[in-house]
Amino acid sequence: MTTQSTHRAIVRQGSHSTVEVRRTPTPGPGELLIAPESVSLCGTDIQIVRGDRDDPSPIVGHEGAARVVEVGTGVSGFAVGDRVVVNPTHPHDSSFLLGHNVEGLFQQRVVIGASAVGGGLVSLLPTGLSSARATLVEPYAVVRYALSCLARESPETLLIFGDGLIGNLAATLARSVLFPTVDVAMVHRTELGTKWTANHLPYVKNFAVDDEWERYLTGSVAVLVATHRAGTVASIDAALRRLGDRVVAVHPIGGVPAKATSDLLPGVDIAGVRQANTGGPTPPAVTTFTRGSHRVALTGNRGVTNGQLTAAATALTFAEDSIDGLLTHRRGIDEGTALMNTICEQRTRIVDDELVIRLVVDLNSHD
């Protein structure tokens, strides 16, 4: 694979992004230069671009497949042409959070720093895994970890808040990670979201926010919150208020505002619960809230281990073709940037009367 002097990158300025030509860097000692192939726009990326978060990176993107273009001195285990995935969350170095405080994958070339390479955050991808499906590796691993945390409480029902990719992926994996007989319910934000899940996952019980969904849930309930950051606490409150002591476990998988608390969980630092599981430790750190006979196990996570990523990549290699249905929009770099701008500037996931569950941008294709 030949090197090049410049590359194209999707660069954000405010909530608007443009494709710019940038000088291609050379990897230093301990670093890798990689060429992202397909990269997906996740909910966190959208929040950053919209300005709902203060992450400084001008280039977002942390879910994708890439090829090694150049290997810095002192790096072993990688060769030019290797297909790789990058774990975006360094469990021990807060200065590396891919697409948040270092430049992300929405560009044709990106250097992965020595801290990440030396920390084992770059892993080889299976040869049979397509670049588009490989954009699911990180969310797949994160969802499996979240469900494994909830499984510790043996819930009879899984209640999911949020009907984006994470919510629907959790519904997809629930019966394999939890129990084959677990009931799955989802609280939706949009009518199109309800229709999509009903069409693709017919075993899921679908509800709007204002429905009396608590009447239709059976037994003990584990709550997985996969909304945007602003909706996390409100979703937890809704579950606790409407289900009471039927809630046995709560796991926020999306963003959590700093110092977030709930009046229904006095003394619990919800953001701290999530932070305690940075990197996806096993067993997870569990915060237990008790009031009388009611006990709730709270977990959360930010990122997963490298082993969990590689296991997810292997599982996705053999997953059924239906998993690709979650990747609803696949675009080249120019069309992808235009769609990204519509989503971020107009604050909508509904474009041309279609629900965008996940946008995948092919960085090296021509529109």
C-alpha cells in the first residue's frame, strides 16, 4: 500500500462539516498510520457535532475498519496491509479517546498514537469480515457487555429506552446473551422507529413514551438506557417511577451528564457508576441501591476490553445477514458528509421520510 502526501477528511466547524484536503502525517516511533475504510456515525458523534458535548476533536468517528498504511519504528505485530479495528477507549490513559480528544476516523488517513498502540488498542480483524459490518464491532461488544451485566440479576424482561442502533442491537442480542425466554420491550421516540423495530424484530414489544407500557411488562425488569445523553436520567426515572420494585437492574449505555443523579436513587452518582466500568472490566463494578426490600443493581460502561472487541469481530464474521439491516444508510465521503450535516444541523434522524439508524461512510469510494 503506497503512502500519499495528502488525504481527504470530514472536518467539523460548529454543527457543519466539510470535506477538506489535509497533509498526511508520518507515524512516529511506536505509532501506526492507518487508512479508514468504512466508518459509522454514532450517537456520540452526532452529539459532539451538534455541540451537545464539549469534546474538542475537529474530526469525529471511532467505529470503523481500517488498513495499516505505515508502521512506525519500534512497532511489532503489524504489517502494511493488515486490516484492523481500534478500541476507542484507553482504560488507563484519558488523553486517548478516539474521535473525542484525538482526531477520529472520518478521514482517509489517521495516526494512532504510541499510547494506544502500545496499550494494545489496535487489533487485527478477521479476513472474512466486511468493512461495513466491521463498523458494528465496537457497539456489538459494548452491547454484549451491557447485557452480560444485566444478566447477573436474572431479569424476566429487558426494557430498552432508545430506538437507535444501540437499542435495536440490544434487542437483537438479548435472547442470546440474557436468556432465550426473556421478554424484550422498547420505548421509542418516533413512529418510524417503532415501525422499523416491528418489521425487523417481531418479538419485541414496542411502545411510545406516553403509552402505559408498565402494564404490559412481566416479572422482574432490567433497564437498558440507550438514549442520547440528555435522556438518560429521565429514562431511568420513568422506569423506576412506573415500575417500582419490579426494576432489579439498570445499565446506562449511552452518555451520562457529569454528576448526574436521580431523586429516585438518592446518593447514587450515575456518571460515577458508568465511569467505574471504563474499559469493560469483568466482573463489573456494581453499585447497589437499597430501599426497604427493593434492591437495584446499577452498572454502566464506557468502552470495552480489547479481548471483547476481538470476540465481537469474530462473532460478527459469522452473524446472520440480517445484522446488516442495522446499517440503513451507506454513502461515499461527499454524500455521507451531506447526510451528516442534515442529521446534525436539523437535529433529526428522519431524512427523506426514512429513519437513519446508522450512517456508514465509505472513506475511499467516489460518490
